[in-house]
Amino acid sequence: MKFMLMMFGDVATLTQTRSPAWIREMIAFMTQFDADLRQTGELVYDEGLADGSTAKIVGLEGGVPVARDGQIAGDGPSLIGFWVVDVASEAHAIAIAARVVAFIEAPVEVRPIPAGPPEI
């Protein structure tokens, strides 16, 4: 079963609430965490994202696609990184997420990735 594990946050809050030493420690933790998931064969794909302040929203204005600065989440935390894991159960995906939560002391969203679109 595939699951996406999602981390939310923003650079401004991180730099205001955490020391540079903690941020370096967090980067080292994430690097090792990723390596551990690769070693077990559970990691499908992972990526960190640029801060939400760099986001663009593409919408329609008068029927024409237009890009503007901003993020759908508004000001504050947005998706900053994710992992796609392939594991035997939701419980195991939650256990993997718990490792990150224990270190960063912030929630991680775990969501199943279905094999196809929903049946209608």
C-alpha cells in the first residue's frame, strides 16, 4: 500500500522558533531518515519544496489562466516536503511518520494513495 506523508511549515516560523544548530540537526535527521527508508525499500519518492512564499497560484480570470503570487493555504504553514512510501499497512505508515513527528515536534499528515480513481 502506498501512502504520502506530508510535512507542513514555513521558513519564517522555523528560523524564528529554532536555532541554526537545531536546523542543521534536523537536516541531518532528514538525510538519515531518507537513507533508512531507501535501505528498507519502502521509499518510493521524496522531495523537499521551496518555501510557500515562492508559490504561484494559477487560476482563471475572465476565462483566461492567470498566475499570481501566493499559496492556496494562505499565509502561514504550507506543504514543505513529502515522502511516498510503499508499506504493508497504514499502521506502518503511521509508525514511519511518528519518527519524524518525534523529532520535529509537529504533525505529519498520512494519506493513502489509491491504485486508481474512485469508483462512481
